[in-house]
Amino acid sequence: MRKTAIPLIFLLLCCACSEEMSVRSSSQNATPVSNTPTPVPTSEPSPTHDPAPTPTKTETLQNTPNTPKQVGCTDTGHEDPRRAEMLENHELWLGSLVGSSLDQGYKLLTGGSVPDGLLYKDSVHIWWVSATDHTIHHGVIEEGNLVDLGSISVDGEIFSGMVDPDLVELEDGTLGLTVLDGFDRPGSPGPICHLRSTDGQEFFTHSTMLDLEERFDPSVVVVQDRWWLAVGIPADEDSVTEIYSGQEGGDFQLEGQVNGAVPDISFLDGKFQLLTCSPEGMMQYSSSDGKGWVLKDTIRFPGCDPSTVTGTDFFVYKKEVGGGREMPPPPPGEPPPGETPPS
């Protein structure tokens, strides 16, 4: 885990639970989700754009001129996969967020942390850091279950040392994964790195996005060919989030700052939306230009690491064991949620 005290504590304990509810632990990789709604794409398409040429297969994506392997990403701070005991009490939950109205939803699994979700090819995909091996895992929700597809690979290898995954689908249909790299080394981890994939499972290094110390939990949105990056700066008091912008593969410049950390940035209905975590709750900001931000609401709920599932009203997040309702299994003989009973 992190080798500096504050980043380690912040990753594992982002936000104290504000209410206690009963939980039954589950060690299964696929857990039934009761009453989970069917993902419905929003009317507004994801505003992501990418000028890179469309790869025809994974090897093409790896070797395109616009995907250079930059020094600073995937070269230090990596170790062999190993169990992360302190993540075993973290749970992944899937709820919904409409405006400021939050439905806490149901637990997907125990032993996972810092999740992100994306509607991709008409299915909800989730990426998270698993307690089983401290690598980033990829899964898909099928018939009300989260099916763990296993660890992602980066440049053909599986290793521990990348955390805080954030996914976007680009205009050419490829997936962009932004991560905090160099987690397994002394001192502050970093930099913020960007990877690419054609399937969500095998990734290749694309570029270094931001190389500043003490920046965690990256979140990215692409609007009209401009990339917007939010990163958190955790602290015992007065954590903040910085917002940067830049062109793909280029330098990023600081545009704004808000209170709270562990950010999630998105773009909806012509405005930027930003979620951050603080001791007071989840803070909800909006902006018309990405530079000036207005606090809309502070939502109390027992979790953190917020992630809106782009293209849906779903909301995936992390909480501590004992922080909320565990999803009940379907009654015997009844189909999983979303399935039609046989006639």
C-alpha cells in the first residue's frame, strides 16, 4: 500500500460513514443485485472526442504515432500482485444519482475499492482495485450480477502499482483509462498516466498527463476536443480538488479549484458537473466553462469515491463494511433482476 501515511489513509478511508446499516458479507465474485434498473443511455451522447486514428486491433493501438510511451509511466513503482488486507473491508455499491437525489442502491461485492463505471456497448462496465491482488480489475454487470473478468494488463503485464481508475469512451470507440501510477514505491506516488484499450481488459501506455506530487484520484472528461482533468489533494483538513485542461497528449494548465477531494468530473446538459468528498458529505458543483465553479448541494451518504456511470443515471462508489444495506438475493425460483420469468 502507499508508503506515506496521509495518502494511504486517504485512499482507504476517503469519507467516514454518516449512518450505520446492517450488512451481510459476501465473498462471491458475482453477487445478485436486487431491483437493479436496466441501464438506459441518456439522451445526450458522451461529449468525448479523440483525434487519434481508429485502430483496427490492439497491436495497431499500441504502435500508432499518437500513442508514445512516455518516461514516468509504467517504469517504476510496480510490484507483483499481492493481497491487500486493508481493502478487504471495502465494498463496491451501485446506486443512482439524478440531480441531487441519491438512491444508495445495493452492494456489488466486498473487497474492492476506488471504482469507476462506464456504459460501453450497451452494458455497464466497472473497474476497481481488488483486495485479492491489489491490481485493477474489470467487470461487467450481467443479469443483475457483477461478473469479475479479472486483472487488466498494461503493456502485456499484470502488476500492482496503478490505482484510482477513471474511464472514458473516445470518439473512435477506444477506451481511455486514467490512473495514478507508481503507487508501490517510497515517497509520493505519481504521475497521472493515460492508457488505451480496445476491449477494457488489455491496455497500453499512451501518455503522461500530469507529473506533480500529492495529486490523487484523477477524473477525466473530453469536451469538444479539449481534455479536462480533476485531481484531488487530500489533507487531514481542507482537502481540495484542482481542475486542469489541455489537449490530448499535451501539457495541462490549472483552471480552477474547489473544496473536497476524490473528484468525479462529467459534462451533462451543456455544463460541467463535479463531485468531491469531504467530512460534510459529497459536494456537488457545476460550471459553465470549467473554470468558475458553483456549489449546488452537499449530499450526506455513507460512502465516497463517487463515479457517475457515463450514459446512465447509475452511480458507483465505495463504502466501508457495515455502512449500508446488503442486497438480498432473489427468492428461490425467481429470475435475477431484469430477466423476464419463463412462460
